[in-house]
Amino acid sequence: MTARRSRHRSAAYAALALGLAGSLALTGCNSHSSKKSKTSKKSSSSSSKSKKRRIIGGGAAAAGAGTAASRRVPDCFPSTYKVTLSQQSGPDSHVTVKFKNTTSRDCKLYNAPLLRFNNAKNPLPLLQGTPGHLDGTRLTVPAHGYAYAVIPTNTAATKGTEQKSVAIDFMGVSASSVTHGPVTVNFAEKRLHVSVGKAKVTNWTSSVHGAQLAAGVGK
């Protein structure tokens, strides 16, 4: 082999070695970049899932809190401007007891109003059940809504004589408990004429017609 041919071959080997080294370097770079891209995508996906979990979890917690808050409905309580009494005459004569929820949230009423006319020791008996045997009526009165109870006075005995005043209590959950009160309504001051004798009062209902039917004076 001549010296000239030997120099040409050495140069060719050197060029081949440089080409292979460059190719390997480029492959390594691409592989490293691809790994970085995949890792970045996984991290982004994981972060997005974590955020979704947090949002969903927070929403569920808020919904649970809202449900719990909605269950806590306070008891209704009487006052001289929230409770009014009026008497209808005729063959189906009766006294209507009307309660207005003047607050901006719902409240609960239990069974029937406790009414003591003319400072009587005992309240008017209940038409539906007795103080020891209640039927468990529990009425939710919506904000700014109404509830009604009726005292039938369609016989001479139940109509009795004109009353001067009435003390009003609202029953609690049990037969012996009351919520707030009593409050006293003076009929003379309010220019009301209410006659009640040996009568009984119905439970609270959400409509005056329902209370009249329960009292046997509705059609």
C-alpha cells in the first residue's frame, strides 16, 4: 500500500467516526427532550386532576353545609301583631286564629295554639287530640307566610259569651312544652268582638279552608 492511499483511508475513517458521534449526540438530545415533554405532560395532567378533585370536594362540602343549615328551622313565636283573631257569624259560626310569619326565613309550629280566654287557668281544649295525646302536627310556615286554626262556635254552648282578652302560647315539640309567650291580645283595644264558650280549637293548618274543614264548619 502506498503512503498516499494510506492517508486517504485514514481521512475517511476519521470522517466516519465524526458522523457517528454527531448522530449519537442528536439521538440522545431528542430522547432527553421527549422524556422531558412526557414528564411535563404527566405533571400537568396530575395537577389538573388534583384541582378538579379539590373543586368537586369543595362543592360537595358546601352542598352538605347548605343542607344542614336548611334543616335547622327555628320555632315560630307569637306576638300581638303576628296573631290575629276574627269571628264569622251565621250557621257555620267560628273564630279564626291567624298567624303570620313576619320573618325572612321559615319557622315551625306544633299541634295547636294554646288559648286562655279571660285569664282562664287552662287553655282551650284541642279538637284534634288532647294535651296528653297529641297527633304530632308539625307545620313549617314559609317566610312571610300564614298558618290558621279554627274554633267552631256554631252552637249556643260553643259560642258562649263575648270575651275580653286572650293569652296566646305556641306549643313546643312535647305536650307540656311551649316555645315563646304568652302574649295577650286585648279585644277592646283592638275593637274586636269574639265570643267563645265550651269550644275547642283545631290544629294549625296551612290554609284557612283546611282549618274550617277540620272544625266541621267548612264546605
